[in-house]
Amino acid sequence: MKICPQCGVELDEQMAVCPLCKSALDSPSSLIEDSSSPDDRPGRKFYIDYFRLTFQQKRKLFWELSGIILFSGILVTLIIDFVTTKSITWSRYTVTVFLVLFVNITLLSFWRHRLLFLLGGSFLSTSALLVLLDMYNKRIGWGTQLGIPLLLAFYIIILLLTMLTRSTEHKGFNILGYCFLAAGIMSMCIEVIVSWYFLKDITLGWSLIVFACMVPIALILFFLHYRLNRGMDLRRFFHI
């Protein structure tokens, strides 16, 4: 077996250029004989073992690695904060964000097919983050009156969009059309919530312009899907 001396990738006998690092391998001296079995090399063995895992095992491995990284960051942050300030001050922000991030990773890793549970848990954990940030700053207000309503509107639109996508038999340009309409509706929700928070009045201005721009684009995409290319799958169209 031949391997590239630059990056160590395995090569066929007839290859003149390494497909990974693009190193020229014209002369026999530029190649290295690999006398060991492929499974004897640590990197190769890990590569083989990883791709032998099931999808559930890969998700669990990702969750475990994420937990190790996040909780290591929490521990290091707490130690640095305590050593430098003799108390827990700025590190509580990092700890709170990391914990909420771990909750969302857990939901995505184990309950990705339970849509209501996934989005509901993510909304509650992120809302708790905003409330805690308010409490840390000793000024309750923007998190509960502005942040949480915006989050609620976002998660409701994501829920409806996902349910609509799952119920659609032919997933083509119509999915992009739904996304454009959802973006226009979200812009109106943002303007309504922000104007009520700051002005105590509901006004619609720039968001109507955004929505008016989204509608023709969505209609064109619906036309392309249902009239010209009905049933075309987006993954095949974009070679995903």
C-alpha cells in the first residue's frame, strides 16, 4: 500500500497527485510504502471505528463530547473568576449560557423527532436565559417584555413552518416559498413587538415593505414548483 508523505492519505498505485493535499507524486521516491496493516494505525482505527457506529451512537458521542467541552469551560471559568475576584461575578454569565447551550444540544441529540418537545424545551431554556440575564443586571424588563415575545413569535413560526414542510408531499421550490413567507411574517412580528415595547403602540412600516417583497418571490417559487417542475426535490436540484 502507498501513502502520501505529506498528509498520510492512502493512495492507489496509479495515482500521480494526492487527492487530499494535491502533492505531486510522479517519482516513486516521493511515495512511502506502508507495511503496517490499515487497522494498526491509531488514526485509521479511530476512523474505521467511528463509521461503524450507528446514527444513534454517533449522536450520543456528539452529546458526550459537547458535555465534556461545555462543563470543562464552566469549571475553568469559575476557577478563573474566583481566583481573580475572590467571588463569582462575571462567570455566572458564561455558566448560564453554557448550561442553556447544553440543554439545547441535549434536546437536539435525543428528541429531534419530537417537534413539540424539542421546540418547547428550547423555548423554555432560552427564555430562562433571558430572565436570568435580567436578574443579573438587576433590571427586569427587556428580557421578559421584549426578548421572550420575540422568541415566542420565532418558535411559533418555526413550528408552523416545520409542520407544513413535513406534511408537504413534494418538497421542492414550494419549501423555499414557505420560507420567504415565514421571513415576511416574522419581520411584521418583530416590528409589532418592538414598537409596543418602546412606544406602547402597534405600528407597521418597514415590515410591510419586507413582506410585500417576500410575497412575489414566494409566488414565483410556487409557480415554478406546481406548474413547471412539480415534484422536483431540492436536495437533488442543489446536489445535496
